[in-house]
Amino acid sequence: MGVTDKVWGALTSMIKLEDKVRSQAEAMKAQQTKIEHLTERMIRLETQLEMLMRAAEMKRIQN
């Protein structure tokens, strides 16, 4: 029974480890998606800021 118990323990440990790895992989995918969305938002904000700065510069030159 000792060997069987050890084998069973090893198998259950492997199954638990696999579940943890899958859960971490899903968490990493979710984080990556959030990072990508934040990057897109930052690009849009930078573009808007640059456009506003150019418009202000043009207004200042015209006056």
C-alpha cells in the first residue's frame, strides 16, 4: 500500500499543480489584455494632447 499511496499522492499533486498553472496562465492573459487596452488609451491621449498643443501653437502664432 505504501507505493500505491505514494503514486496516488504524486498524481494528485500533479493535478493540483496543473490547475494552478492553468489558473496563472489565464490570469496572465487577462493582465496582458488590460495592458494592451491601457496602451491603446495612452496612445489616444498622447495624440489628443499633441493635437491640442499644435492647435494652441497655431492660435498663438496667428495672434
